[in-house]
Amino acid sequence: MKHRMTSPVSNSKTESRYGLDPQILPSVVQVIKEDRIQWEGKVFVSECKSSVPPLSSTQCTLEDRGNATARFIRCTSYSFPVDPQSAQKSRLPLGAVVCPLARPEKGERDVPVCEAGDCVKGCAHCGAFMSPAMSWQDCGQRFYCPFCHKLNEVPWQSYQPTNQGRRVDCEKKPELSLGSYEILEKQTGKAAVLLLAIDVSASAMRTGQLGHICKQICSQLQALNGPEETELSDLRVGLMTYDSRIHLYNLSPALSRPHMMVITDCEELELPVVEGLLVPLKDCRHILERVLQEISLFNSEPDRFSSQELSVSAGLKILQDAASPGKLLIFHSSPVSEGSNLKSSSGFFSSSKVKSIFQGPDSSISLAKECVSQGCSVHIFVFSHQEVGGAWPGHIPFLTGGGVICYNSLQSELEQERFRADLSRCVNMQMAFKVQLRVFISKEMRISGCYGSFIAGPDSCCVAMAALDWRTALAFEFTHNKPLDESRGVAIQFVLSYSSSSGENRTRIHTVILSASCHPLDTFRSSQAETLLTFYCKKLYSLALESPLQSLREELQTEVTEMLACFRKQSCTTSVSPGQLVLPQFLKAVPVYINSLRKSDVLLPGLRSSVHQRLQLRSLIISMDTRSTASQFYPLILPLSDSADNANMPSLGEAVRCTVSSLDPGGLYLIFCPLALLLWVGSCVPPHTLLQLFNTNSFSYLTSGEIKLPALENSLSISTRALICSLQSSAAVTLQLKLVREGDSCEESLQRLLVEDKSPNGGASYADFLFHLHVNALRLIV
């Protein structure tokens, strides 16, 4: 694909220093539109050595015929170079982004489940599981393992003859014909529990929010129990409160009233009793409600501080003594601190080792490791607003598959609605516990890196996590040991072992077989920009723990420059002029994606970016799947129409480019990314349009900030509210709609999302960055 880099622009906000017109440069919006035209409503067959799949944003049915679909695995290239030297010269990273528990879309079948005793056993030498990557020999008596290059004898009990290299029973067994399947193990463990921890310190009492917190917890427990007997009504639930002490509650229905036990010595935490701390919800709901109603009457002593790490330690101890995994939900209303017993641990300035603001305290990392071993997923709801001087509570939650959600105050109705939705989402989210992810790859290659939201272990082939949900993705990087066999290609297998919420032990297997090519151009032509973005994002955000941010940005720019230079050198003839931009077909969006990543607040902090905001951003984005990552770094901007004949939601294909020049002062625009939802109102919007959407006909009457649109009976209001609801439901967190008026000071929150323009934190515009890439790539060729 070639573009001529000429034509000046006049818009001051998007003007390039080098006279480039941004409108003629490669467009993400156009790339997405073209992919939808090609694939929307169709079926993409995922088979061995298949081609590049549709984009993650395209509504397309993916069918597994031997290769795990792109819902689960997306590779940076679907054709690996045979020669190690070619791979090194291309500078294109060889890796995969895996989302092991991804949900199938409508029209796609669920991952098939088979009993452990019914499956054909995998490789006895390396431990890889059976998959279509195994090749059968001697009429089915042996199979060749591509991961260790050894032959395996087939036991006579599971022998079946082969026909043209395939077992005759392959269509009856998922492990022989599909890239993804799951094994239900015979042994079962204990079901996951739900443990609630509520801050009852004096400062928490003074906020006046405790009553509403307990009320919402009661409502959620009622919804879980339900009118009929369900699996959730058998869920074991526990409750504790804390300040500088731990208060445990015996919820046994055999007692006339719940017993409270106070632990004052928290240095070496020991539980006085175990029985009654975790009770099935159906047996203790009324007891729990009674305790929650009385919590707001607590009278904590003024000098009692509270530490959320103390509550994590106590919750972990309860789960350890019960030998159960589970979710620990902490409701913290005091200013966040590390606790007096933790302040002596190694901090930011107490070590000669170079540290990053993204590194957690040693005490938090140590506690998180214990949570991972136990399968304890920590989720913290913070109701105090303290960023300057306070600790950040997110290190443990994000390393255990949980998260942190902060609220300014629960006094406003909008914040109360957000808390209600967040609590419901957290409690009802299906998760896998005590997770282990093992990776196998063809013997000619090795795993050289693993990136994501987890505690790195000594072995990059195996990752342990406390819990995992269906949205979380990880990235793995591969490097050649020796040349590949072009006829065999590359086999990659991800094996996820976990305990389900009900205590079932399951193993989920995802396998892909990629082609290998002697032609370097095949590697570029089989790559996809959004997968490269996701891979680079996870890699850089992981390396930010120890590496200087400036060096990471520079190394990323150098790598992409050398990648484009290599492609130009391999693909161009002498007839191509130096002024023409040459990019691979599926990598047209790489420059704008990479520039957006480089100038993100995590890697390039602005004056108004607090440390806490950057810590939160990094922790949320690093676990995103490909679709969410692409949307985060190139938000969706949809113009809203008030035409009478358009009562339906705006089409996602009608999106405009992320630049201020796309925003018409006479228009309304909805801007969405996984962590923000804005409604921009131009200063020249007609009064009748404002009346249809806001029930006011004056622009000056509108106030920037969080809003809830009034329910009005007209096409614009109905379609806009339906679209907002659809976007909110697809986000991993509850998004509040924020109104932004043209010209208001809060418009900077919008400018951060206009990634093609110069950013408020000093990041270059897309046009200027692309010019630098192009010029530097030409210099490398000469």
C-alpha cells in the first residue's frame, strides 16, 4: 500500500510541522470499514495454517476447524520466518496474544467439554496435550509431537486406524479435530467462596457512606439468593469488619444470634475459630442482613486507623484455613495507607536498586504471591479521595485477578448507580481460580518473554494466577533456536488448568498451527496492526516496572522504523519514489497505533496526570484483550444524527477519525473507549436538536460533567440512549456518561482521546510521527 506524503493543511490543531495533510494518511476508520465490508455477517474458518483472521471489531462468525479461533489466540504474524536471521532483520516481533476464557459470539459454539478418561492422551515426553498438531504414523499406532519432536506409542485401549493421515474417529473427539477443547478432571476441589470485608474505622464512620454500602451489599445478597434454589444460593459467604483490628462473625444458623470475635494481635494473625466463618448464603442471608444493618452503629475509637492490607491478610487466612479459593471484596472508606506494620518494608527510596513508580512495595508483592497460591482474588472498592501522599491500593488486587474501583462520594445519585452496577458485576462475574497457564511451542523456537497482569515466575513457559476472567489476555514472545521446517510450520499450544467456581478442576487447551515461510514478505503480509499494538502494549507496560520510560519509547520507535525499512527494502522496486509511504496491507494502522501507545499517559506523563491515575491506567490496560486495546488507543467517535428517518442506532461504520478537525461545531459526537464515554456538544448545535436530546434549547444551559440523559420520546433520544447502553454493557467497568461542551476547560479530557492530534502531554501528532518514521526508514535503506 502506497501513499504520497504531500499536501499541506491549515487547521492549527492538526497542522503538521512538515506540511502533511492528515486526511490523506492511512486511516484506522477506513481499515475497520473495509474489514467489515469483507467479513461482516460471514463465516471465517480457522484451520491449520489459515490466513489472517478478521479484525476483532468485525461482527463475524469464527469456526474452529483445527485451529483455535481468534477469540482465543491472535498471533503477531500467521507466517513465521523459517530462518532466525530473517526474523531478526525484519524486527517484526513473533508472538501471540491469548485470551484463554474468551466468550464465543452469537452463532459460535461453546468450547466442547470431554471427560478426562475419554480423551486421547497427549505427549508422554513433554506433556503437551493431544491436538490436530500431532501427526499420525504407522496406521495410527504412533504419533509425532511437534513440540519435542518425539514419537509416542498409542495404548491399545485407545487405538483407532487412520485414513489419509487422520484417525477415523477424529470427528467424534474434539481433541483430534478442534483447536480448542476442555477436559473435565475426575478430582474436584472446594467451591469458591465470597468474603466481604468492611472498613469500620472512625474515619470511615465520619464519611457517612457506611449505611449505603451495607444497604447495597444486602440488595446484592438478596439478588444472589433469589426466589428459587440456584447454584449461587449454595455459595458460601463470610463477613468481617476491620479498623486496626479484625472483627470476625460466626454466621452459623445454629446460633441464636451471630457471634463477633475481635482479633487485636494482627502481627501474627491466627483465627480463634474456623467453623461458622463461611456459611452457605441460603442458610445465613437473614443473619448477614441483620449484622449489616447494625454495622453503621459501630463506635470505633478515634485513634484506630485501618489498613486494607490487614484485611487482605485476614481474608487470606480465612481462605487458607478453609482450603478454598474465592473472591475477597473490601469496602474501604478511610484514607488509603500501607499500615503501620508494613511501613518498615522496603520502599521506593530504601533500596539502591533502580525502581519505578509502577513497582509495588515488597510487602504487597509478598502478600499477592500468597493470594495467588491460594486462589484469592482481591477486589477493593475505595470511597475516599486521596491521591497526594496516600498509598495506592491496587498492587495486590491487579496481581490477583481483581481490581480497584474508586468513588469520590456516594452522596450523588450517579455515583450510587455506578457503585450498584460495579458491585453486581464483581459479584456475578464468573472466574477461574488457582490458574496455571502452560505454553508449548515447536522445538525450533523458545518462549523469550511473557507479559501481562501477573507476578512473573522463574519459568516463562508457565504462569500462575489467583483468578482469571473472560476478558483478561496475556502476551507471549517467541524466538528461534534454529531454522524451522517450512513443511511442518509452527505449532503453539496454551494449556489452562483451573478450578471453576463450583470446585470442578478443568483443563482448557488452545492450539494453533501457523505456516513458516522462506520469504520475509509473507511474515509482513500475514501480520495485523491491532495484534501488534496489543503485544507492544503488554510488553512495554510490563517492562515499565524496571526500565526508564524514555528508553522504552525510543526503543519502540526504533524497532518500528527498522521494521518499515525492512519491508520497504524487500517489497519496493526502483520505480517507487522516496516520497511514497509503503506499508503492508494489514499494517496500515501501525503508525497511528504505535504513536498513540508512545504518548499514552502511562509512558509519557502530562502535567495533570497523577501517579495514581497512571498506576490505575497501566493495571487496567495491560490485561485488556485485543479488541479493547485497539479501542483504547484509537477511540470510537460516532456522530449523532437527528434526522427523522434514522430511528436506529448510528452504525459503527459511520465513525470519524480521532482528530479535532472531524468535530463539526454544529454536531453532536459520542466518543467511546473502554475507560471513557464522552458526549461532545458543539457550540453551534441547533436549538431543536438540543431540545430533543437534553430537554433544553440553549447551549449555555448545559453543564459539562457527568450526566444522565433524560428519557424523551423522539428518535434522537431513543437511539442515542440505546447506543450508550450498548457501549456501556461492552465495557469492563461501569462507565458514566460525561458531557463536554465545546470550549470548556474540561475539553482536555477529550483532547487526550483525539490521538491523531498533538496531545496535551506533549506527544507528537500522527502526521509528524509518521513523517519521522518515513524519513528515518529511508535513511536506513540508503
